[in-house]
Amino acid sequence: MTRRRWRREDPATAPSAGTPLHATDPPRPVDGHRIEADLVGRGYHVSRDEEGDLTGTWDGDRFWFLLLGDDHEVLQVRGRWRRTLPESRRSAALLAINDWNRERIWPKAYLREEEDGLALYSEVSVDLEHGATDAQLAQLVGCGLGTGVQLFAALSTMVPQDDGPLPPG
């Protein structure tokens, strides 16, 4: 009887024969330096904003990598879509966001009223009270960033640039 392979591994990223499948590094507390090292290690450019939060821009959209909670134990990857919508687009934007949230786990999408109009946000939050391994941290940061970029790309197709009516969802 032969074993069936259910997933195909990329030889460049597959563990070698001597590498255990489970990470051997223990979970460690997560801090801004670890998050920054992960992002810089991927070749991304990040900086600190005026509040000291780690931030960067992907495909023209701003993302923040925050540690929230009493003990800074909650990692949150929050993105803001580059466009701001007029109040007249609120109902249509909410329909698009509700569709997204109903069909997907990540990221949470929401609309927020700001000085210059309506802003659309993505958010992935996870409680890391007990820390995370480097691999776990990389996966969580990648999830927040990757799914946020996907949301904003989808919004670009659902919300025409001319701010005309939205297509039916």
C-alpha cells in the first residue's frame, strides 16, 4: 500500500529529510522588534509613525502592525484602503463589506467615518499572551497583510474609481 500525498510541496521550501516537521523553537513574547525583523527579513520597508507604531505601504494601502491589550499581548495587523469614499457611498460600501465578512474569516473588514469621508479598513487580531514561535509570528503577520491586500484589491473592482454607482454584489 502506498501513501498518497495530499499536497504538493515546493522543493525550495520543503523541509529537508533531517528537519523535524515541528518547530523546535519555543514560543517567545512578541514585541515590535520581532515583528519588524520578520517584515524586514521578507524584504519589506517599514518605518515608525509619529505614535511609534510600525507601519508600511503595500500596493498603495497603509498597514500598521500593532501590539494592543494591557500587556501588549494582542497582535493586530490593520490596513486602510487608499481611497476615501463620500457619505453617499455608505450603503453600497457596507453591502460590499458585509459580503466580504460573510464569505471569509480574514480579514475583518469595516467602515469608519473620518474627517475627509468614509475609510475602509482590514483587521486581523490574535491574542499572543503565551507568545509565538518565529514561524507562528511570520504566519500571522503574513495572514494579516496578505488577506488585507486581497480585500483592498477586491474593493478596487467593486468600487469604481469615478465613484459612480457600485455594481450589484
